[in-house]
Amino acid sequence: MKRIEGWVGQIASAFNSVAAVAVVGMMVLTCLDVLLRLLRNPIPGTYEIVCMLGAVFVSFSLARTTVDQGHIAVDFLVQRLPHRFRNAVEAVNAGICALLFTVICRQCVIYALDLKASGEVSMTLQMPLFPFVFGIALGSAMLSVVLYISCLSWSLKALESSG
């Protein structure tokens, strides 16, 4: 199980690297646009590109954040439970979240295919939108994998602590 968690963690880190590049791109583009606006020569479509990079950033960083357990959690009630029940609650929570993000992934793929078929593009740059929706689907799929592995891991811990 540890080996699988390690592989998934490495893939999540690669996704996180893509998210980091998106953040750097957003920062550089925004700074350049502000500087060029002072010279009365703004970069066209900056807002669109920053929005699309923001979608990449959020969706590709979720998996690593989940692996690191970096999300905010309010678990003062769960902390009072015995280890077996605490692990079971964590397993159920991870399983429900995994199912949710599996549905999100599926719906994003359907939406991206619809955008591709209709030829939907951004307003200013006329850039196709479907690749970014596919990116959100990919990030959601990776998060789902992390959550399914987490569900399995917590379930095994719950079974071990009960025996």
C-alpha cells in the first residue's frame, strides 16, 4: 500500500509542478500587463489567460494538497472518537469526496466535448476553451485517485485498529 501511495504522491507532485508553472505564468503576465499599461500598450487578452491559468492552477494543485492533508479541517468531534471510528469516518469522508470528484471529472469531460463540438472560443483571443475544461477534468481525476487511495488506506487502518 505504501508503494502505491508513493507513486500517487509522485504523480500528484508532477501535477503540482504544472500548477506552480501556471501561478508563475499568471504572475509574470499580470506584472507585464501592468507595466505595459503604464506605457499605454497593454497585453490583449490578459484577463482571459489569467482566468484560464487560474483554472489550471486550482485543479492541478488539489491532488498534492490532499496528499499533504493541507486542507482546512474542522474535526474537533472526530478527534474525540476512538481510533477505529476516527479512521472509519476518515475513510467514509474520503470515499464520498472521491465519488464527488469522479462525477465532476465525468461532467467536465462531457462539457469539454460539447465545447469542442460547438467550437466555443474565448471572447478576446478566440482561444478554444475545451482544453482548459479537459485540464480541470484531469485534475479532478487525479484528485479522485488520491481520494480512493486515501479511502482504502483509512479503511485498512480502521480494520487494523479494530482487530
